[in-house]
Amino acid sequence: MLVCLMSCGTDPDGLLEVTVPSGSTLSDVADTLVNRGLIGAQGPFKLYARIRGDDRRIKSGRYELYKGNRWRDILEKLTKGEVMTVPMTVPEGFRLLQIAPRISEVTGVTEDSVLSVIYNPDLPASLGIPGPTSEGYLFPDTYRFAPGLSVESVLQAMADRYHSTWSEAHLVRLKELNMTENELVTLASIIQAEARHNSEMPRISSVYHNRLREGWLLQADPTVLFALGGPRSRLLYAAIDSVADHPYNTYSQPGLPPGPICSPGDLALAAALNPAQEDFMYFVARPDGSHVFTRTLAEHNRAKLAAQRERDQIGSNGHREPSH
């Protein structure tokens, strides 16, 4: 079996991409290393590898090696499995439909195939997550994966990153709030979707906690957009009414929706666990993404009119009106 080596073509110092297929022998590896000038002679290299006990420990995968690397360095990479990795970044607030293409790119699996794995009803239990689906539990972060890694391995790594956020202090606080883990993550996902400024997350959290405590409808626009299937430039009452029976429509359905609507990050989770101690019951978005927080419906209506005047002013200046 031959070992494939190819120049990356981007490094003037002789960086080579080396692929060791599964089942390659030490002779296969050494022969190609000689042919590409990474080692000088096959025999001494093989003897050195056997003395080190590395002759049967070389792992398959894709590696980056430099011309001029010492034999020891080459063997350490090949036996430790220090394969090439590529980054995959998932921003806070991404939905499964946005995450799937990035997993597809890393794994080489079609996006449809990735989605079929993601939406497998058995996936949440296999990943140890409490949601009705994996929505909200594939943690937003920058990961590094070996190209061609399985979809299941990528999902497990993202779920493991989610599990790592739950410290003992977080679990104690969750119990104090008398909330389930899924309820907390669901609330955090709504906070994540609402906030344009991270500093406002604890205050947004307090409004929703206050509404839940008082038995009010949450009336969270992002949950309705989730029910509608995605973002819209404007959310009209007709659209809200069109999904009145949807379990994620918090304008018509009491309490929290069944599960998260996106992947919340560390700050949103912290805000859900530790809301600001304030008595605000409403908030309205301004054109710059910040919010005006109010206590009464009359104050809220005045804040809405002021925000609309700001948007109208921006529109009259020829700027695009931002969506909420």
C-alpha cells in the first residue's frame, strides 16, 4: 500500500501534507518518505523506528511534515496521531439548520445526510442532552477537527462542550430557580436571540423570569420566528396569528416553549441562571439593537412609539431599517 504525499503548495519552507492510509506498513511509510525527501534512507529509519518500538504504532490520518524534520519528530507525530485539523466555528445563536453546513464542510458528508443525523429522534439520548431535539445543545465555539471525521464524532464533541459548562455552582443555582435543565437552556436561547448587546442579557433575563413568575405570556418574538421557520424583516401580527397553535408561539402558548430555539453561549446561560434583580416587565428594541426596559404597559407603549419614530427617522435618511 502506498502512502500519499502532496505538497500543500503554500509554504516555501517545504511543508508537506502526508496521508497515511489505514493498513499502511512501516515500509510503505518509509519508502514514500524517502522518495519525497523527508528522510534520507529507508533502512536506517526503519531500524530506528523498531528500536523505539514505533514500527507497529503508526496511525493512519493526514499529517503536516516539514522537510528537515528529525526522524524522532516525524515518528512522534505519526505514532501519536497528531493529524491535521481544520477549524469549525459556530457562533452564538446559530440554529441547527445553520450549523449543519459547517459540519458538512468538515466531515465531507452531504448537508442532507448531516441533517438526517442531527434530527434523528434518538440523538438527544445518545448525547446525554435533555432537549426534545439537539437544538440548543450543540455548543457554540471554535473547534478543530481532523478532516473526514464522522458526523457523530463532531456532534459528540459539541455536546461534550455543552456538558462542560455545567459546574457544580450552576447546578445548585438551577435547583434554586426550580427549573429543569431544558427549561433553563430554552430560556437562555431566547435571551441569546433577543440580545444584540451582551451587557443587556441579565436585564432581558429578568423580564422573562418576572413574566414566568407572574404567569404572563412571554411574547418573545424569536420563538414565533422559530415557529415560522426563520427570520423575517418584520414580524406582523398576521404572521403571529398564523402559528397561534404552534407550541413555540409564546404569544399564544403559556410558559416556555418545549425546547431551545438556538444555541446559547456562556453569557446567555449565565444570564438565564442569574437574572438582574429588577422589576421590569417589558422591553422594546431600538434601531441600534439596544432595548428600552419598562414596568408598565403605558410606559411600554410610549417606548414603542419612541422606537418607531427613531426607525422612521433612519428610514427618511435613506438607511435600511434593521429587523428586530
